[in-house]
Amino acid sequence: MNTDLTEQTSYPRADVDPPSGSLFPHKHLLGTWALDPTAIKHLLDVADGYVEQNRQAIKTKRICAGLTQINLFFENSTRTLMSFEIAGKRLGLDTISMATGSSSIKKGETLLDTASTLNAMHPDVLIVRHGDSGAVKLLSEKMDCAVINAGDGRSEHPTQALLDALTIRRRKGSIHGQTIVISGDVTHSRVARSNIYLLNAMGARVRVVAPPTLLPKDIGHLGVEVFHDMKQGLEGADVVMMLRLQQERMQGAFLPSMREYFHFWGLTREKLQAADKDVLVMHPGPMNRGVEIASDVADDFDRSAIQEQVEMGVAVRMACIDVLTRNLREEAGS
């Protein structure tokens, strides 16, 4: 499958006949490219309510009791998998996580055979992470249930972009008009792609900062400003999102050394002085301290929203599951 960041997977903008007046006219959540500002705002508004619920002593709201959620992760994950598990359980779903390393998938079963098997079990929500771009879309075409993309290849990671947007909105009051810098390994980052689509849709001014080897060839077509110099790119920035160096996806020499990368493109207090005095620092995790970000910046309570991003992740994933299962619950209650 084509994994070039600039090769856009064609997700439909409305992949199910929506109920009249629906704010989220989609059966699946495959990427942010398919979402308009109304749909994005609706998910963020619902997620805002779950942030407050998750801070209460009693966190469970069993509005999805009786429904089944399967987490199918072909790639290792800690934050995303745990976040989806907690989200499903707090909504009352029967939540099952499949270990692909010991399943029939490992024995040679095709993705389509897996889809057929899972579909026969009648789940209501399928959460999928896969190493190939487009694999989650393929599964969604074979499943009767709602499918949520938890990251596919270098294509998209929509719930990460939504939780980033929620973090920005809660800390800055609005996304529109903010100057937001995405810096690091853009070429291999599905997080970068989903964020670029979403932030542009919501009216932010988006910049990317990286060495030429870590930018896709046609990055300019994605509606961003491109910088290779860190201090120039950070000039007046309201938000800085640092990206992890994904060495597991790199084939060939992308960088001379980690030390040199940190010297030129790692986020330090000195470089951050070029940004707005109230700049917000973000990172999707896991962090490589001393490679893409200095520890004193990552741990700066006043500027860093990295732990807040983790908290927002549970709320956003609850909102996505809630919104995508509302039709089912309404039908069951009628």
C-alpha cells in the first residue's frame, strides 16, 4: 500500500445516510480529512463533557451498556490502546482487546478473512491500528459496525488530532487564528497528517519545521508554511507540537546523528524564546528526551500540555464511541 504522506486516501465525506440534522454524518471515523468544522466541533463539544465526568469520583456512564467494542491492534501501543479500553469501559461497552501476535492473523489469515470473522461476531464498534496505510478503510468496507482508525501506516490518526485540538481549545480558548507549529519527523507521521487536515479546517495557521529529509516532497500542497530553521519557524508561535523520530519506519540515512538533530531541531528553552510568551508545548508521545525535546521544556508545568493531552485522549475517544453508536442506541430504545 502507498504510504507517502502526500498521497491522500480518499475517504468519503459522508459514508452513511445521516439522520436529519445530524452534526456527525459519518458511520466511521477513518480520518480527519473527511470531517468538516461542524463535525469536528461536535466531537470536541461532546468530549468536553466527558473531561468533566472523568474528573468525578464515579467515572462510569453506562449509556452504551449491551454494546460490544473490539480493539484490534496490529501494532504495539500503550497510550492509544489503554485509552480506548478505558473509554469503552467507562461508557459501559463490553470491551475486548485482541492480541494479534497469538491470533489466526499471525498464522497467515488475510485481513479480509479477519474482517469476515469479526463481522460474524456482530461487534458494534471496531477500533483498529494497522501498519499499512488504507488497511483500516479496507476493513470498514467489510464490516457492518462502526470502525475507528487508531492509526494506519503513515496515513492518519484522527483521534490523536482530535485530542490535540481539544487540548488547544481548552488552553487557548479557540483554534481559529492560532499559529501552530508541527516540528519533527513529518514524513513518517500519521499524527502530523491528521493534525494538518483538522487544524486547517478549523482556521489555524499551520507551519511545519523539519530538515528536508524528514519532509514529504509535496508538503507545500497540504496548505502549510514550511521552515527548515527552527527559530524562524517558531517566530511568534502560539502552539508547538513536537513529533517523535520514528526510526522504526526509516529506511536509509535520514539524519547524520541524534546529537546533531537535537542541536538543530530539538526543542530547547533557547529556541522557544522565539515563540509567543504564552506558547503551549505539546507532544503525542512517547517522547525521546534529549532528541526532539529537552526535559526541562517537556516538564515545564506552565507551558507543557503533554500530560493534559493524555487526559484529553480518554475524553475524545469516549466522545467518538458515543457519537458513532447513537443511532444504534436510539433504534434499540424505540
